[in-house]
Amino acid sequence: MENATYKLTTEIQNAMNNNELMSGGIFCDTEKSFYCVNHNILLAELKFYGINGRDYPLHKSYMESIYQRKQLYEKEACNKVSSWAKLLHGVPQGSLFGPLLFLVSINDIRKIINDKTKPILCTYDTSILVTYTSFIDLNYNICKTFIILNKCFKINLLSLKFNKTYFIHFTTNKT
């Protein structure tokens, strides 16, 4: 998280130094981010990023071997559990590997936005910094970027918490 904050402030400072007078940010909060990562999409992403040979079957086996069951409580003295079910979505939360897999699943955001837009990817809070010299261009491109971002999340079977996703405009004028 500290690294994402550092990168965001550095990008704002770079915009100021490059005389980009207007900056804005899209601060996204993903809905159940770790639980929604689709295994098939993630495996395709891993393959795209060069995980192949002996490594790919290892990752595939890992994804195909995740099962869960729930413990059901009818009464205090009687504990029942559901049967095991294979998970088709989700990466382990609380592990070192889970956040990395989530970031791989949203990394294609970098490929679909323009050069005036800087993504700062973090597991729970993804930020997109947009810089332009005019307020009209800034507003237009923030809206355009948000539409692209939302479409990318939907394609990857992820979603944003709209009540916790914010647009912020700020001036980076040095005067």
C-alpha cells in the first residue's frame, strides 16, 4: 500500500514538473476482489505473460485443486458441514501468492488506457491518474477511462464498488 501511495504522489509531482496543469484521479474499490478472480481467465493471463513449460501445469493444478466447504450450525451441540465443492473463482486471501494472482488478473488495464493515464495497481484499491492541460480534455478522458476500466473489470468477471469509487479533480499548477 505504501508503494502505491508513493507512486501516486510521484506521478502527480511528475505531472506538475511536465506542466500538465490539470490532473484527476479515479480511485477504485473492487468488489470482493480476491473471491471473484476467475480461474480460467487467470490461467489465460498467466500463459499470456509467459508462464509456460513446466510452470504452467503447476499453476493450473493449483487452480484446479481449490475446494471449500462450509460449516453449518443447526444447534450448538450439532455441527454439520456441507460437502466439498470445487472453486472456479477466487485466489487465496492472506497468502503471498493471492495478491500477486489478483494483480495478474487486472494487469491488462495497463494495455487499454492511453499515455496520459497512469494506472497504480493495488490489490484492493486501484487508482488511475489522468493528466491534461485543459479541464475539458481532463473531464472527457476521466469519463472515457472509467468506461474502459469498468468494461475491463466486467470482461474479467470482476466489479467495482460504485459507492466507494471516486473521481477527484485537482490542479497541479505551480503558480
